[in-house]
Amino acid sequence: MKTIFINGQDLTLEQMVQVSRQYHQVALEDAAKSRVLKSREIVDGIVRENKVVYGITTGFGIFSQVNISADDCKKLQRNLILSHACGAGKFLPTDVVRAIMLLRANALSKGFSGIRLSTLETLIDMLNKEVHPLIPEKGSLGASGDLVPLAHMILPMIGEGKAEYKGKVMPGAEAMKLAGIPIVELVEKEGLALINGTQAMTGIGALAVYDAIELVKTSDIASALTIEALRGIKDAFDPRTHMIRPHKGQAATAENILGLTENSTFVTRQGELRVQDAYSLRCVPQVHGASKDALRSVEEKVLIEINSVTDNPIVLESGEVISGGNFHGQPMALSFDYLGIAMAELANVSERRLERLINSQLNDLPAFLVDDGGLHSGFMITQYAAASLVSENKVLAHPASVDSIPSSANQEDHVSMGTIAARKSREIIENAKRVLATEIMAACQAIDFREGFELGKGTAAAYRTVREVVDFVSEDRIMYDDLEKITELITSSKLVGNVEREVKLSY
């Protein structure tokens, strides 16, 4: 297991996943340590000189006009964490908690936050020794940063709250003790430095982006299987068509479909069986491609955000302390709303392809892809379930970022709701994954009803992977179990991985 060195400047999505899901270790680069130490020296000077600076010697939000005595500054930081830890709902999954911790540490390592090096290293120790704070998923407005979830993240550090350690939930102080990590007494600026940032929304959303990249490749595999099962027309994927409308995602999708179906005898040419295919087949490059273009745009914004300073106030190298708005989550809120819409569309078109596979009025296959229809329902109700998921996605795809509720006595009078947007996009992706799993299973079933044909290079690999875990449906059985297995093939990256051994998929 390797160590990921962070400096606040070049953390990648892949590294974030390695830490959050594979438990790689984290360490600060020496240059980052120096920046953190210099930033803290500036804060210590402000405290010594008893200057009035927001968040260091004043209260927070509407209480920014209240000066805090030197004797009470430490209590102020502790009170900040305690009072702000008021989240609601289920606790975030461990991989999301680890992503949040990593991203907060990375932001602090840039050296503009005034935190002590020892406190930052405590947060990294918690990550490395697997002290995972319990963080409720709800409660952030996404504008003064993710105050509520990040406050819950810090509770175990100060001996409060609850944490998961070695797979067991326990009081935060006990988890810290068992891990051999000393409890921290926060000093001036540190409480605010730890919770004033966009790391909850960005941690949730960045993992969603990573999963979405896998999902768009899966969607191309699913559509290629369906195109072969329905003996689709390959002319629609001719690169000459896509060169004259040069959207990157569109061209990449057409290239993927041709690569996946290379050497296939299932696919046909214009006029061979029919002149045109329905849009859900013919327009796969245009629909999937638009979602890919949206995803790349979101990925670009996320890579900026995970290497940014999202504090307030900012401690500059010059010694100036500026109270600004880098904590505002609007760049992420809009991005994650966009991500959710793009991924919902992948599910929408997948469900329409599923309908074409199972509806005998639209193809030349047995109704609902089962022999002895009537006695057996076959894939009839799998489409019901898929339709339910895509309908739910349409509700979830309503943008969170268009909403705002004033808070803190109207001092914070516009908020982003970015964390809600991130959570919604994550849920949309999970729903879309299941819809695609259903299409893939149905396409493989349809393929088995045809004899005397050969699958393409990529689709053959996909078919073999599916058939390793799910057999042909010869009579009614519990479809949930089969769909779970195929969903796991997608989640584990096994499906895409096996296909990419034969055909490199563009994104």
C-alpha cells in the first residue's frame, strides 16, 4: 500500500479513490508543512497584538461584531464545533467520510488557513489509523462551507461525538484513545479552519464523478449489446457522420460502439433488414455523448475544487487576513446538478432500449424474452422496476442550486445547496447503474434467442462476463438476485475491465 503525499495543489481523483476506498496512507509534503507553519505564525501574531479579525478574535456569522477576549478564544473554537454539530439523517458511507477528511486536509495543506501543523497532522492520523467520524448526511446549506457535516467530522478530534474504529462504532474519545491519537484542544482560528470549506459536498460529488466515468463506459457496453441483440444498423456510427458535428463525446461514443461490435455478424447495414433504427439505438452517440461532455465539464470543476482554498478568512503570506467568500459552494452546486441531469439521461435512454428488447411488438423476439409466455412473465416486471428508477431520477434531477434560504439572521442571505446537489447526483448514479444492469441482462437474454451469429470483440467479452454470474432465464425466478450480481459487476469495475482488455473505451 503506497503513501499519497498531499500539498494542496495536485491531488487527483484516482488518488482520492485510493485513499477513500483502498485505504492508502496520506502524508504532508515538506513544502506544505512549511506553508502551514508560516500561516500559523501570522495568526499567533494577530492574537498577541489583540487585533480584531473575523473568526480569530470575533464571533461568527451575525456575531462577527462581537469581540472575544483572549481568555475565551479557545473556548470559542470548541463551542463552534459543538454548536454546529447538528446534522440529520443517515450517516455518510465510510468512503465518503474518508474522502471528506482527505480533501479538508489537502485544502489546509495549502497554508492559507492558520491552523497549527500538529492539528492538521492529527486529522491525517485519524485518516491513516481509520478513525472515521460519524457524519450525518443532511444539514448543510453549502454556503458558509459545509459547516454541519465538517463539525461532526471534528468532534472525535476534540474527544466528542462518535466514530467508527476497526468496524465498531464507539464514542469519539474512545476511538482516538484506541488508535493512539491524542485529543486536541483547538486554539484561535482552528475550529473555523477545520469546518469552513466545501469538502463534504466535494467529497460526495467527486466520488460520484469517479463512478460516473465508469457508468458512461458501461452505458456504451449496454447499448452495444442491445444493438446486436436487435440486429441494429451500424451505419449510424460511421465516423464521417460525427466528424461534421464534432462534439467530443458524440465521436467517442460512436467509436466505442464500432469497436465493441467489431467483427459482429449480428449488426446489419442500411436496408438489409430495415432502413432506420429507433432513436434509442440510432442516436446513442448523440445522447451518451452529451452526457460525457457534461461529465468532463464537471470533472474539470471538481479537480479545481479539490485543490483549492475554501476557507474564510484567508491568511495571506503578506500577513493580511481577508474575509471573502471562497466557502460558497455555488461552483460545485451547479456542477453536481449538471452531473445528476447527465446521468439521469443515461438511465432514461437505457430504459427505452430495454423496452425495445422485451416488447414483441417492437422486435422479432419472444414477448418479455421468455418461452412459454403467460405461464412465465420473464422480463416483464424488470421494465416496471427500471421505469420506477428513471421516474425517480427525474424528480432527483430537479436542480438544488436554484433554491436558497437566508440564514444566520440574514447575514448569509444566499446559499448554494451544493451538498444536496451532490447527494442527489450520487443517488441518481446508483439508480442509473441498476437500469443499465437490467438492460445488460435483457440484452444477453435476447442474444441467446438468436442462433448462427457471432458477437463483436467487446460485446463478446461483456456477454462472457455476465454469463459467468447469471444464466439464461428459462423460467421465472427471483430476478432481484440476478440483477444484484450484474450491478456488482458494474460497481466492481469487472465488466468494464474485462471489456477493455479487448477494446479500449473512450470517454
